[in-house]
Amino acid sequence: MTSDYTRRMFTLVDAQDAQGFARLFAEHGVLRFGNAEPIQGPRAIQEGISQFFATIRGLEHQIINEWIQGDTTIVEAEVTYHRHDNKSAAVPVVSIYQRQDDLITHYRIYIDPAPIYAG
């Protein structure tokens, strides 16, 4: 069963609500997407996620598994990315996030983004 926090977080992401997603982060929170450079702080995270959302038409997370150990949550998902050319790509993803006082301090997304942009 998926936790309420994870469900709420991915609802914001799937709605492409960069501002709402960024509000989940602590002031010193860090986001790292694949092999991209880490982004720190809600304002920078909102900007970076907004730029990413502009490259796709939409996305949908299907959560496969979730494991919670203390302040760390691991989520295995299949994410379908909808491109501007009306093609879609389903990609396996693992996200690991840590929270303190209900705000995300570290969020790492393990993904191969190549299929999202492949011709």
C-alpha cells in the first residue's frame, strides 16, 4: 500500500505542479534527477522541475512498490512520459527520498531518461 505522502507527492508531479512539488522541500532540500547536477532549495527545485515539465506533454506514475524505513522512503515505479510529438515512453524509475519535520531533505531519482527523448 502506498503512503499518503507518496501518493500526494506523485499527484503533484503528475499534475505538473512544480510549485506544489517544490513546497514539499525543506529550505536546504536537495533534488537529483538521474545524472543531472543536484538542485538545492525550493525555489531552484521549482525552476528546474518547471524546465523539465516544459520538455514533455505530461507524465503518469504507476507505483509498483514502496518501502519506508525511518525517515527514508524508496519507491519503485513505472513512469509513462507523454511527449510533445504525441508519443509515449514507459520507463522504470526508483525514487528515494528522506524527510525531516514532514519536509523533503534529499530526493534522488534513478532513471535512464534516454527513452523519454528517443526518436
